[in-house]
Amino acid sequence: MMIQMLCAALLAAATSPAVVPAPQEMKVNEGTYSLKAETLERKDCRYTLDKSLPKEGYRLSITAGGIAVASADEAGRFYAEQTLRQLGEAKDGKLSYPRVEITDFPNFGWRGALLDEGRHFFGKETVKGMIDLMAYHKMNVLHWHLTEDQGWRIDIPGMPELVQYGSWRKESPCHGAKLKSYGNFRYESSALNGQKYGPFYYSEADLREVVAYAAARHIRVVPEIDIPGHMCSAIAAYPHLTCFPENVKERSARSDWGISTDVLCIGNDETVRFVERVFDFICDVFPSEVIHIGGDECPRINWEKCPKCRERMKKEGFTKAGQLQGWITRHIAVHLAKRGRRIMGWDEILADDAPKTAIGQSWRTQSGNGAGTALVGGAEAARLGYDMVMTPHTETYYDYYQGLTDDPFQYPGGMIPLKRAYAFDPCAGVVPEARKHILGSQAQMWSEYIWNEYDLQWKMWPRACAMAETLWTKPEKKNFDCFMKRMEIHRRRLIGMGVNCAPLR
Ligand code: ACM
Ligand code: ZN
């Protein structure tokens, strides 16, 4: 009985008003406060600086006397404004607010989303729309995956061939057919559609515009240039960067999805200079201290046979070709450190002596030590002292199916319904003393099966609301039933804002 009453009280507190992500502390008082305007302006809130509040946190008080906000920094003030946007109800020329006392701050500092623009290119207006929605949910990192086998999306001054050859592909996989054997949700097609895709890419001015737009919304953009694998689009531009240039038949990006064995030749000094130049440009344009160097899914089969790679191995005393990946990772880490930057990479980079200053991004279901749970690899890395962003594909790859019936969009497989997305705990399996190394997580939007903005929004929302709450709200304050009650209101809000938000299921 007590438990039922507690749950009912929790639900009542959490549903009215419906704030997503849920604030850490919210007391709802009787009555409302109304403004004689349909939009809230900064002058309508009394603002004070309070350095005793946590970073990005805020205190919000709405009483009969008006609205008061306190924060230790501009981000906290901005997040108070996002809460106010959700609390206000515009009606008959008035904005009405419930009287509340909120004390709020984030549980994790890294509250991100990944956007893959290599497979499909969305363009800066879609990216800005995604940034707006992330900010509305108090997310603060856009991990921008800008290069892939299937497309090179940045125009680098002095290297025009990158977009000339790498920013388009001859064709793409067809929209697939449902595969019954995969529970009727996996779509696949080995056929290609015969339609040229691209050229699509961002100019330096575009990149700077998006970075500034994000910064104004307290979002840092972490760019990813994925090396040494996933580089077919760069190899199309400069075939001499790979071990066996004679095998490069197409001077365009790769047409189908999957992993290519054509990777950068690590024995070739020209490749090393190329990579340095690309990252120098990235440092010029992106102020983020953290620069993502990829590192995932790099087959070593060419390195084993390549004379230049074998020469580098001999010189460095390596016994396995895979050690070349560690070599280039460390080389770029040193190169970026000279510019005051820190590398981040997929969990593969940790397997081969990545510097302890690197941030790892855990994504593989395999633990890396054979224990077989989604997070053990990342948890183990955190125990060893690596800062980690936890994005196991089984919990955070929101391009995976979300369990809807009659879903009009296509998915590569996997299954992450909203409830599963909400249950994700970035610290699961992490020993208490290593928890300080878990920076946070991300909603991962890989785009092989995401064709346009409507598709992107459908797959991202409402699951990214669950991610936002996991990253902002303390785990002991999370409650799926409360979340769903608030989401009934919040989803209508999102739809009212023009977001193609999927049903709550
Ligand atoms: C990845 O999903 N290949 C990082
Ligand atoms: Zn080589």
C-alpha cells in the first residue's frame, strides 16, 4: 500500500508539469503565474549568479511574484530557459506557468548524439534542427561523423580532390525488402539503385557556421575523421594513400555498406603527412578540445602484405600488423596534443596502447575480455583509467528497430524499443572507483538506413528523450512509468514543433 501511494505521488509529481529530462528536485506549489505575453523574454526573469551551484546547474523559482533563475554559469541559465520553455503554456495572449521550485543539474557531463553524414548527407539546416532539439533536451555534445567509405563531407583548402572524388558515389543500396527470418523488421537488399548520390559536402564556412550555431546553444561539436579504416572516399581522391593503389578501380566513394579492406597504408610517410594535414584543418575549424579519430573496423590484411607497412613494422619492432594501428593512433595523439587537443576513438584504439589521455568510446557488444556483456569492455577500460563514453550498440544505436508495428521506415536490424533505451545505464558493470571515468553517452544515429530528416527524427525521438533523461537525471530519480506519463504530453509538444516523433511504444 505504501509503495502504491509512493508511486502515485511520484507519478503525480512527475506528470504535472511534464519536464523532460526530469529535474533532480521539483516542488510544485498551488497556483500559477501568468505573463501578459505569448513569449518569454530574458527581462521577464530575475537572474542571479550563484557560484555555489554545480556546473550547468540552475535554480528556478516561479512564485506569485514572478520568475527567478540562479546559476553558476551561462549554460545553467540556458538550461533553466529550456525548462521554462517546457513549463509555459501559451493561451489567449498569456503565458501561464505552474508555481515550482526546481533545483537541477546534470548527472553526466557528456550528453551527446552522433550524426553520421558519411552514408547519407543531411545538410546544415537539418543539423541545426537537430542541434535545437538536443539543446531543448539539455544535451551538449554533437559527435559529427564527417568521413566514411561512402562519402567525404568536408572541403579542405588545398586538397580539392577529397570532395572532387570522395563526396559522391555512383549508386547506393536499394531500399531493402523485409527479411522474415529477422522477426520481420530487418531490411536488406544486395541490389544497388543505379542513382548517383552526391556530390554532397560542407565548405569551411558551413562548418564554422554549424560550430557557432551549436556553441550558442551550449553544444560542442566533436568532429570525427575516421582513420585508418573507413577511408575509401579519401583513397578515391588519393589512391597512393593505400597499400595497393593498383586495386583502386573506382575514383568515387564506395557504393555499398559494410567494411572495406582498403585502408590507409601506415608504412607510407605521405599517408602520415596527409592525416596530419587533415587534422590540422580540423583543429583550425573546430574549437573542441576533443577530436575523434575513429579507429573502428580496420582490417589489417593489406598491412600484412604491404612492403611499406612491413618496413615500418620492422623499424618499430612490431610482431603483428595490428600494432600499426596503435602506432598511427599514438602519432596523431602527439600531433594533436601539440595543438592542445585530446584524441577520442572507438574502443578498438584501446586494444593497442592508446595513450591514457585518450577518451575511449565503447560500442561493441563483445566485452573485449570474453565476458560477453555489452559494457564489460568499456567498464574494464574505465577500471584501467581511460575516460569513456559508453555507447554499446545494443542500447544506444537508435538506427536500430524500435519495435513499432507498421513502421514505415527501414532498419538494419537490432532492437531498441523505448523501454530498453530508457533502461540503459552507462555505469552498469563499472566498479565504483572507476565511475568517475564514465563521461556519459550518446544517441547514435548511423545513417545507412536513414534517408532524410523525417526518417532521422522518427528514429531519434522519442528514444533520444530517454537518453537525455538517462544522462541528465540521477538514476535513483528515473522511473519509466513517470517518464511515459510525461512523454504523452511532451511528444505532443514535439509534434507541435514539427518534429516527426515516433509513437510511444
Ligand atoms: C561502429 O559502429 N563501427 C563504431
Ligand atoms: Zn601499407
